[in-house]
Amino acid sequence: MPSNFWHIPLIKLAIPNAKIIAMHRHPLSSSFSVYKQCLPKGHSYCNSLQSMATNYRHYAEIMQHFDEVLPGQILTVHYENLVEDTALYTKRILDYCGLEFETSCLEFYKTKRAIRTPSSEQVRQPIYSSAKEHWRNYEEFLEPVKNCLGDLIDNYESTRLSYL
């Protein structure tokens, strides 16, 4: 869920060796993706682009804080990097978690298990790249988000590339 990051301090207190993975995504892509979902109660920030942008800014500031106070305890993965080289980043995630790589990790979409997330339909297909820039189709409507997140948008690509 988009708001799980709020629980990191509690998770680390309750389970000190817990592995936390932060999946970052382009600010406009992330904001638009969450905005167009019908999320359950408790996610009222998704009801307007302005509140979505404000929420993303809070997320970015809090995650930066957690990186500073929990050095090396949060693995940062950029969505775009994972899409561009799924095998490499899957191996990095599994290594971080102390797990062995299995080919089935790249064939997650073949599972017969129930999927109960907003992305349940996406989980039933291989990773695809068309969603990376999907927000560009609606860019003219995302001005409130762009205005609020200007510096985060400007810095995102260089930050993402530093994790390659």
C-alpha cells in the first residue's frame, strides 16, 4: 500500500532485522498511478492531485530521513531500473533478503494464488515498460503535482541513475 512507509519505525522496533525495500518511482508516475486507483478508506490524500502531490513530498522527505537514521537498513530500488533489468534487480532484492534466486521469481505472473492488491491484473502478466511513462499522456492535467514536486522531479533521474 502506498502509505506503508509510515510503519517503518514500528517495523524496525518490533523486528530489528526486518528487511525494508523502498520501491521508488518517478514522482509524476507514482502520483498519477495512485491518484487513478480506487484505494480503500484511509487514503483520502488520493482524492485530489494537490493532496497527492503533498503526500508524495512528505513520503520523499520521510524516506530521506529514514535513509539517514537507518543507514544501510533500507534497500532502495527504482521502479524504472527494475523494469529495464528485471533479472538484475530481482537478484539484488533477493540477495538483500538473504534468499536464493530461482527462475520462478521472473515468472511471478504464472502463479495460481489469489492476488489481493490494486495491481492484481498487472501481477498476472510479465513486467512491461509501457507504464513507465504513462503519466506523460496526462501531463497537462498534472500541473498541480509538477508545481508542488518541481525539485523532486528535477532530481529524480540523476538519483535513479546513481543506483544503477
